[in-house]
Amino acid sequence: MQVFNFTDLARNWSELKHAAARSPVTLAERKRPRFVLMALEDYRRLAGRQEDPRRVFATNDIPEDLLEPVLAGLDRLIEGETP
């Protein structure tokens, strides 16, 4: 992956833009990678690839199929078992 610094954003925008159109590029700040710049099509492809498996529920809205394992885990914690 090509690496550019923030100065390149102003001085070499054209080169950076063309590089990012071909493949993602890293933007570094003080020689440390901070951001990635990529074509919108690549981002959309990556973002749509996988749905985030994490879910959040209020205690009174936990689905029935998840309630049993949650309660069992809480019981183990209350009894002093370590996860």
C-alpha cells in the first residue's frame, strides 16, 4: 500500500488521488499510519461485505433464544465463576 503524508494532500493531490483510485493508500501523520483513502466503489464493496454481528437489547427486549444463555452467564458470574 502506498503511503502519503498530510503535506501530500496539498502538494501532490493529483498523484494521491490517482493512486487511491487504483488501490487504497495510507495517510501518515508524523510517519505513523492514521487513515486510509480509497475509491468509493471499493469502500462500498467492503462495507457491504459483512453485516455487523453485534446487537444491543434492552433487558426487557432480549429475544427468547438469547435470554437463556444470558441468564446462565449471569448466574455463573454471580456464583463467582470467571468467564
